[in-house]
Amino acid sequence: MHDVVILGSGFSGSMLGAILARHGRDVLMIDAGKHPRFAIGESTIVHTSQTISLLAREFDVPELEKLGLDSPEGTREVVGSRCGIKRIFGFLYHQEGQPHDPEEALLFGNAWRDENHLYRPDVDQWLFDLAKQYGCTALEETRADSVEIDNDGVTVHAGGKVHRARYIVDCTGFRSVLATQFGLRDEEPRQILQSCSMFTHMKGVRRFEDLIESGMSHPWWEGTLHHLFDGGWLYVIPFNNWPGGTNDVVSVGLTWDPRRHTPKDFQSFLAEKLPSVAEQFAEAEPVRPWIRTGRIQYSSSQTVGRRWSLSAHAASFVDPMFSRGLINAVEVIRTLVPPLLRALDDNDFDPARFAAVETIQERVRSYADRLVWATYVSWRDFDLWNAWYRVWAIGTLLVETNLGSVMLMGRFSRHKPPADPIYTEWEDPGFKQYFNRCFAIMEKVDSGVLSEQHATEALWAEHNRYDFTIPLPDHMKGQEWAVRSPEARNLFFGDPLRHDAWVREQEAMAGSSSAPPPTPGREVNIGRS
């Protein structure tokens, strides 16, 4: 009898296994595949790394810091030199059949830290080994044939053997064992977005800045590059974009609305629709077969039950835009672990104890769906996209400012989250209302009630009326125009300075609190360009 069986030993399964085993639980991981192996979900943002560091500190698994705020240097230390860096988001807009206009480009980033392009075969292997080092038992190349759940526990039939446990977590992703067996998949996904995808790893991809001069503060190669067009987008994720990088493959994926496009193959689609991008891939060759999907959205009618739960990717998926996949994965892990540890201690697996997991699953799915659906709508016109993109930029900036300052203080309990956040407890208290107002504008565009020009004007009005509750650093005051101005296309926040004013305010509020001293580590900074 194990405490927990985890189906799937990828990023989520191995990270969860390491945390549970660190707390003395008997964990069995079962996986139909074998490490190392191809996986996507490679791009992080600061919110991702911050949350991984929270997992490391709150659950005393210090090794996870190597993928958190110690990265990318920490990642290289434990994983190796085949991961890349992500210094910027690069967004290049394309008119169908026309060369790219350098004026229709946007850049977003910050100077206080680099993020990651995670080469998942290496990263998942390291997490898998970490879980085993903490005591997880692991079965690879072992398919779970069926699962039975009764009042006394869980029975898993796998590899010709029977395994018993007190609880089961399905981290297998789209082909979720529990979702399939228990009929949990919604027949019609609840997402409003519809998109299909094809993806692989390639060699010979050219740097776009070698083809068309950008005029931006950083080369596109230093981050995740997004080629955007009406009805879809394409990502370019290099792994050798730093001195010392040893991995010359590039992760590439094309995603499209099937009601707008039906690509026969990658190269012919580029040649017909995106001539500048076709030039970037003129000499590129895949190093593994293309994977082509139908609609990539799926959802589940239920994500927790008595003695079972689904991970974020076993529960649902939206679209890789804005690198939200790994954020959702670690947010769900952080929400699941506390009630699961208590349930194991008390031997009480009432689903009501896991209500917060169901809630966070719904929030991250619904928010990502609405955010990315409206993004697809915005790509009908560059000016509309330039205005809508600020909704994501403002939300991201405020979350990372807030969480960074809280982590710097080391007093997590002092944070007062919004009463009903739209996607994360770290968001600005006013962000939900602001987002909903902006989203309503995009719905009117899609329904034909509002023109693209009038929608663009309405969005800029919303940006300018939104008064941030979370204060930006003193040295950025007076620079908020950058996220509120259509002329500001290069949003790289530099001059890393400590967020002094708010930290002092938080210290004063803490007063004679018995809270622990601040956690040693990096200062969390946001500056201006």
C-alpha cells in the first residue's frame, strides 16, 4: 500500500512526487514512456520561476530553486548547457502575403533576470531523478491499464501487476487515464478558443534579426519569438542563444484557427502566407517528425474526487500563447499539496477538502482561454493587437512586482489576495474588473458590434483609467506611459533597482509580527528603459 500513485513522471508528476516524498510519503510513479523524451512546454516567465521558488521554500525542496529564481544559472548547474535563455518576448506582426514591416513589432522584457527555454528531455530527466532521490518508486515503460477506486483506496492495474494506494494523481496530460476511464472529458470543450497545431524541433533556423533589422533594444534570438498573423501564430524557441549553449536545435510550432486556415504542410504555408518567415526557415530541417494535432483545446467536467485529482494538463489545455502552460502546472501543484498532505495525515479524503484545487483549475483554464481568444481576435489589425497586448503586459507586470516583493519580504502570510481573483492570488485587486471590461470590448469586435478602430480607442481609454492598486517602484513612477502608450513598442524594463518604497511599507505593516525574517536571496526588481 503506497500513500500516493502518480500517473506520469514528466514535469508535473516528478515535481509533485519529489515534494510528497520529501515529506515522508510513499510515492509510486507509473509512466508508459521512458526518460529522456521529447516534450513541449519549454518557455517560462518570471511568474513561473517565482512560483517554483515558492514550492522550493514552502515545501522544503531546495533543489527546485535551481529551476526557480536561481535559474538560468542554476538550471545549467544541475541540468547542463542544453537549455536556453528567455530575455524577452518578441512579437512580430505579419500581413498575409506581405513582407514583415519592422514598425509592426513589439518587445516585452525586464533587466532584473533572464528566464528559461527549458530543453524538456534534460529538465524532465533531472526532475525524475530528483523524485527518485527523495524516495519515489518509479516504473517506466509501464502502462496503467485500469484504475479502481473504493472506500479503502485506489487499485491500479499496470504492467501485469496490481498496485494499491491511498490516493492517485493523474499527470499524464491529454491522454489522461482517469479522464478516459471515468468519462471526465467534456464532449465539447468549454473553451471558446479553437486552434490546431503542428510542432517539432528543427536545425538551421536563421536569426530573424539577420534578415530584417528590428531597431529594438534586444535581438529577437534572445527570447521567445512570436510570428503573429490574422488567424494564428508561430513560435521560435532557441536553446543555444547564450555564450556556452551547446544545443543547436530550435523548438518550432505553428498554431492556427481551423476556421481560418488549413495548412497542408509547414513550408508551403509559410511560402504562401508569411514570406519573411519563410526566409527564416529556408534552410531549416526538422530533427524529429512533425506532430500535427486536431483541435488542441480540451476540458474536464471534474478535476478532483474522492481519492483522486487531475494535474493542470490532465484536466485541460488552451493554447501555448503567452507561455501559460508551466505557470498553470505549478500553480495547481502548489494548491494541491497542502490538502493532500493533511488528507494523508487524517486519512480523510473528502473531496470538499480539495475544493481549492477545483477552483484554481477553473480559474487558470478560463482566464487563459479568454486571454488568448481575445488575442486571436486582436490579430485582425496591428493597432488592435497593440492595444489588447497591454492587458496581458499590465497583468504580468503587476503579478511579478507583487509576488517578487512578497518573496523578498519572506512573509508570505502578510499578502492579502483579492477576494475573488480572476486567475492567481498574486494579481492586482483591480485587475479582474479591468480585464472583464477590456474583454467585453473584444467580444463586441468579434460580434461586429464595434469596429477595430473604435475598439482600439476604447482599450486605450481603459488602460489609462486603470489605477494600479499594487504600486510600481518609485523609479518607475512617471514611466507608466510605457504600458499605456501606443507609441511605446519596446517595453524592456531596465535599471534593476530594489522596490524600496513598498518593501518599507510592508515592513512597517508587519510591525512587531512574529513572522520569520526575510528569506535570503535575490532582490526582486523592476526598472524602466
